[in-house]
Amino acid sequence: MSVAVKDKVAENLEAALGKPVDLDPLPDDTALNTLGLDSLLTISVLVTLLEDCGVDLGEHADSLVTPSTLGDLFAIADRFMGDQESTSNESDMSREQRSQLDFYQEKLAYEIDSADLKAALEDGQELVVVDGRSSESYELEHIPGAISIPHRSISQDSLASLSTTPLYVAYCDGIGCNASTKTAIKLATLGFRVKELIGGLDWWKRDGHATEGRASQCGASAHVDCGCAG
């Protein structure tokens, strides 16, 4: 018998008898009336014990028998405390799963990959691609149609001419650069809807999409589909 079960039974017995009860030396077949419990106090202990365990008395009324020994109380406490622990574990698991689902949904809500961006541009969706790198990097090579807004230059005044209606997609060089994150934070702070391009310009090029600028590429000669479209 677990310590938690014994402690729960002892707690309820002490409340009913109004005095401390040491259950350790007592065998399970100890009659409850020898502890000073009459039938009414025994029922009171049973009801209180079940309520402590979160038991619906109406649901289990037909299956419960008034206990006559310590062993009976231990069995009842063990049964329903086990159910309570199982329910708690299931609730914890549900919360963990919900947290994980929320995390993945947020990734999709705030990030976009090059395949989805290319498809959105081809579909004519209302979005603006923002290059958050330096002007020099933009002039060297950038995603076609992207506008250059170096993240260090972003302010309410510098973006005053831009509409907040479209979705803005911020990018930088790639995973080794955080200019896209800084750009996204500043755009979002100023009230723009924004997503960050996963992999930046580097992955855009790896996926075989054309670029513009002095070092532009017309398309990759060999491209392996990553299979993440859809």
C-alpha cells in the first residue's frame, strides 16, 4: 500500500475522530469500530474520502460498500486516488500536446518557405517581399520584386508610405543571418502583418528560383525537390 494512500486514509480518520491516528502498526483487517468509528462516522469518513479523491458519488453509488476494516478504506482510496492520478497525467499530456500543436501552428503562422512564397507570388497574392539586408547586398542579388528596407533604417517615418494591408515577407541571406528576424520584429511592432522566409535568399536559390541583381541567377541547373510543398 502506498504512503499516499495511507496518509489520505489517516487524514480522514483523524478529521472524523478529532485525534491523531497512527496506522503503521495496525493490520489491514483492523475493524473500524475498534478505532472508535460507529456506522455514521464510518459513512462520513467514506463520503469525505471519496470527495477528496474527486469521485462522483452519484456515478459510483451502486458499486460502493460501506467499509468495515482499514483494508476496505485502503482499497477504496487506492482505487480512486489511482484514477485521480491517471486523469491528472492525461490532463498533463493533453496540455503538453496542446503546447506542441500551438508551437507548430505558430511556426506556420509566422514563417514561410521558398516554395510557398514562390507559389504565392505566382498566384498574385497580396504580399510584399522585404529584403532586410544592406542596400549593397540587395543590389548585388535579391529576390525578384523584393523591396530593399535595411532593418537598421526601419522606423515609423521610413515606412509611412507603405500600406499595412498586404502580408510582408522578410528575408536576409539565410540561416547564418538574423536580419530577417530583426526586420520582422520591427515591421510587426509598427502594425504590419509579417512572416519570415525560412532559409532566406540562400534557400530561395537552392530551390532553383531566379534572382535579380549584379550576381543574379536565372535558375538552378540541378534542383532536388525537398518534398515540403503542399
